[in-house]
Amino acid sequence: MDVVAEAVINLYRRRDEIRGLKMVYEPEYLRFFQARFEPL
């Protein structure tokens, strides 16, 4: 749990630097495993 807590703390500290992704390709099956993304 210490590792998880440390990761969440680091993520929170970098929250303003981290950008999201947009889906640019979505297959009919296994959407989240075969999809393609681009940075926002």
C-alpha cells in the first residue's frame, strides 16, 4: 500500500502537467484494448 500511496501523491503533485487523451480509432470489438489515442 505504501507504493500505491506514493504513486497517488506523485500523480496529485503533477496534476497540472498531465494532459488527457482522445480516442482517434475505435474498433467494433475490444474497444479499450485495440483503440488508438492522441494527446489532447
